[in-house]
Amino acid sequence: MADEKTDPPVAGRSRHARFARWALGRVGFRLVGTFPQRGIVVGAPHTSNWDFVLAVLVFWAHDVHPRVLVKTEMFWWPLGPFLRWIGAVETDRRGGTGLVERLATEAAAADRFVLALAPDGTRRAVDHWKSGFYRLAMSTGLPVTLAFADGPSKTVGTGPTLEMTGDVTVDMDRIRAYYTDKRGIRPERASAVRLREEDAG
């Protein structure tokens, strides 16, 4: 993972950032990469409940507070208020709610807009990613930053930021290449890095 760089120490980081970096060190994870101020961040592989905890620590470590797509079923008391406090946006996995269109409108109106999501959509292994991140990137022009948690190497953070071209196979080939050696916390649950739109030609 020599291509990933870690932010240099910054004396003026917030207490949240200092706590997050301390907490990641305490659980044995090395933080790498930088976080965008505008764009879409996809996190994969999504294989464990710990992914969400690690993601929040990564956000805090960079003093970034993105909107986070979280399935509706997670918004139960008392977790729901906490999720909303950290910027979570409810998403219905059945689709049909106009979420991509609403987020595209928000992105167009905001100087700073960071959306984070797990495109596998579940902790179980599945054959395809959900394509909302790709459709949103194409409708807004926002770049896509690739984030990950890798259990075997105890590394968490972000990798490259990519502009989507509209050629879904070419774009997904670049994304697949990055995630080839990223195993997640539970490697046996890793999903295929593929969109159904690729199968449709």
C-alpha cells in the first residue's frame, strides 16, 4: 500500500480529530490518505458492523462531517438521533424514493458537499454494488474518492480520487483495480466490485 499517504500532523486539529486519531491507534489501525472537501466517498468492502465505527473515526480524524447514507432500519431510538447528529441520511434499500435527485440538488446548491456511502449496501457478500454513487457522480460532476478498511493490514482511510467518465466499464475497472488488495474486516463477506449497468452493456 505504498501509494497511500498519511496527512502530516497538524497542531490545530480539533478535539474530535485528536480523539479519533488516538482511538484508531488504540485499536491498532493505521490511518492513511486525505479527505476531500467536496465529492462522493465510497467505502468498501463493507463486511462488519465495525466499518461504521471506523468510518466515523476517519471522518472525525480529518475534521470532515459528510452526509452519510444509512439504511432506514438503523434509525431506531436511541441510535437514530446520534446518526442524524453525525449527518446520516436515511436511505430505503428498496429504492424509488428520489434520493439521488434530492442529493444532486443539495450538491449543486452547496459550496462544500461530501457524501459518504457503502455501495455494497449490506455486510453480506453480494454480486453487485448499488449504482447510486455512480449516477450521482454523473449528474453532479462530483469526483469519487475511494475509502477502505483493511483488516489483515490494520489500515483504514482513503485512496485516489477519480473523475467518472460515463464509460461505466472503464470507470469500474479503475475502481476494481484499487480494491483488489482491500479485504475488509471480514474478508469472507466481501462483495463483487461490479454494477448491474455493466452487465446490461
